Amino acid sequence: MRTVNKIYINGEFVTPHGTETLDLINPSNNQKIGEITLADEVDTRNAIAAAKEAFRTFSKSTVDERISYLEKLKDAVEKRNQELIDVMIEEYGGSKQFVTLSSNNTNSWFDSMIESIRNFEFEQTINSSKVLLQPVGVVGIITPWNASNSSVCSKVATAIAAGCTVVIKPSEMSGLQTQVLMEAFHDAGLPKGIINFVTGLGNVVGTELTINPDVSKISFTGSTAVGKLIAKTAVDTMKRVTLELGGKSPNIILDDANLEEVIPTAIFGAYMNSGQACIAPTRLLVPENQIDKVNEIARATAEKVIVGLPQSENTNVGPMVSVKQFERVQNYIKIGLEEGATLLAGGEGKPEGLEAGNFVKPTIFTNVNNTMRIAQEEIFGPVLSIIPYKTEEEAIEIANDTPYGLAAYISSSDVERAQKVASQIDAGRVCINGFRHDPMVPFGGFKQSGIGREYGVYGLEAYLEPKAVLQ
């Protein structure tokens, strides 16, 4: 068993003032694998003070200096790549397939920010006036458990690129992963106070970051419910906020798509990161006159989905992160049955031979009405709803009939037709004919999927304040 009893403040590993501890559990077997000592408000204030002091100097750094820091961070993280993969599999339960992909993305954030600032105009001229884009200040970074390392690196890279200092509150459930990342960031050798880690509970550390007047901005990824609380609290000190929240992404299969190709892709896509992904396409919209064929292909595909121990390269769906998350998903499967949706695959209970862990049977409901809770609420597990539509216009209406608007997907043999549909979808990102990722284009949500954008220049600008100098 490993013990995580240090946090990282002002360039040093320090013993927390907080004394509360939390067990770290392997979700594959629910065995205790570690224990973390949680930071408290005092620790958070100390970290904020260190970041505030460091900001006085770092805010005046040059682009070349920031690029140098980003390169050092990238090199330090890459050196620990295999260790980060192994600990994420063990502590989070992410499948080897997903975790390896996530780790590659983690390394790319530094490259994308280097590219973003290399020719970025931090000083612009409008008429006879100058507009200076200066760093916003100390940033409180709050990240989730479903992609801890990638989320931390993405936000830190953007903050460093902008000239901001940070206090990071990772998920307390990611303590072992955070330990490795802290050590990597320390090895990068940045000046003291630019990067600080304070791992603790959201209602303790997260609240202090949100109310503290010395924090200028909060960048949060997590649930819509928590995001709303942060936004409400942050307004008292007029903090800037970037909120990347929940999703209930539609995947529209147009009537000219090749079902034999797109339906298997859609099924496996819905189960990305074991279904614990805010961008997962968990609403599959298909032509009503093709529903029987869709169901046939979907059922056959579901039989090929491998649920198993996350260490296996063949595993598609690993365990849910915790017993609590497992029970949440089970409850939604029960709700789907009660609402009258047709169970096509999976269902309640655990797969045979995996009873010790938090494993869920990959589940597909068909003939789902978009008003059902399983179609409207984010489940965050391997549960897919197949929703029939009559016309293209109705498909667009159903896709937009959700409180969320994070991502959407469209399949069609006619790309121009798909682009026309994409222009009518209320979502921050729309992928056509497959799943794509680009760290240079904006990411964020419409409606209750969040406020603001991350990645590339759009993400960078959210960490900058424009100052107009008129002369």
C-alpha cells in the first residue's frame, strides 16, 4: 500500500496542515491500494499566497521563457509516461486502450500551446491605441477523476503560456496519479510558486479557491451541478470562469450512411473511457425505417465488446471508478427498464467472473423516446440509447432537445449534407464521419455544458485580460 502524504507548494513537497485521510481503492477489485492525506483551507491559502508572489515576476516573462518552461514540462511528463499509464489503470480503472491514448494527448498539450503562443500577438494596435493582452492572475485549476493527468496538463499548459500561476486541485480520488505528476512537474525545474498542487475535497479546497479574492480565475472540468455552484460563488469576487461540464451527445446517423460501418463505430464510441466521458455519444439517432437493421447490427456489435480487467490490451470497457458510480449506472439501467425502453443488450448486474469490481454490462436500450430520463440525463457509464427519427429535421430537433451541448456526431456518405446538419446542431464540437481530436481547435459547451472554451488560441485568450492604452 502506498501513502500520499505530501502536497506541492512554492517548489517544495510539504506535509499538509490538513489531517483527514482518504482510502484509495482499486476499482477492479475494490481493494485498498493507498491512502492520501487531504489538504485543507490553510494549505490552500498557502498555495494561493505562493502563486500570488510568483505571479509578480512570472507575469512579466517573455514568450521565449514560457516556451522554455513548456518544453521542460513536456520532457518531464514524457519521462514518466509509462508510470502515468500504469498508475491510471490501477487507480482509475481506465482500459489500457483508453489510458494509452489519453497519455499521448497529455503530452500533446504542451506542443499545442507552444505553437499557439509562438506567433500570438500579446500586444496589438487598433487605430492609434494599443491593446495589451496580459495574464489574468492566479488561476485555480479543478480537475476530474476520469482524465486526471490530461486535464491537469491541458490547463497548466494554457496558464503557463498566458503567464499565469496556478493552484491545482486534482480529484482526491486520483491521489496516486497526482503524486507522479507532481514529481514530474517538480523535476521540470520551473521557478518556485508558478505551479502548486493542493489535493483535497471539493467543499474544502475547491471552495477556498472559489472564494479567495487572490484567485482571479477558476478553470473547472466536472459535473454541471458543481459547475453551477462554482459560478455562483465565483461571482462574489468577480472571478473569470471556464467551465467544461456535462454532456449528452447525439450521434446522428443520416439515412444515406452505411449502417454496417457506422453502427459498430457508434457502439464502441459510446463506450469510450468505459462510458465515463463527457463527450461520449450516448444518444444514437437513427432513421425510423432502418431501426430493425440498426438493432440487429447493434446487438451483434455489443456481443463483441470486451468487458474485463483494464490491464488487458483487449479490454474495451473497464470498471466504473467507484462503487458509488457503479450504483449510479445501475440505477439508470433500472430507470430505463421502468420507462419502457427496449433492452437490446446488457442490463442490470455485473458480468460473470467480474463480481469483485465495479463492472457494468455494456447496455443498449432501443426504441427510446427522447423525453425519457435515460435520454436526457448524463449517466456516465456504458449505457447507450437508440432513438428513432422520421425526418432529417426531426433528427436535428431531437439532437438539440437536451439541456447539454458539448459534442455531437454525424454520419453520412454526403459530407456537404453532414456539414449542413452540423451547422444546425447546438454543440461546441461536431465530428463528421468518425471521432476526431485536435488540440488546436476550441473545446467547450453550449447551454449547460459550460462557459468558455479551452485549447489553442481560444483557450489561451480565456487566461488573458485585454487592456486598452489610448494615446
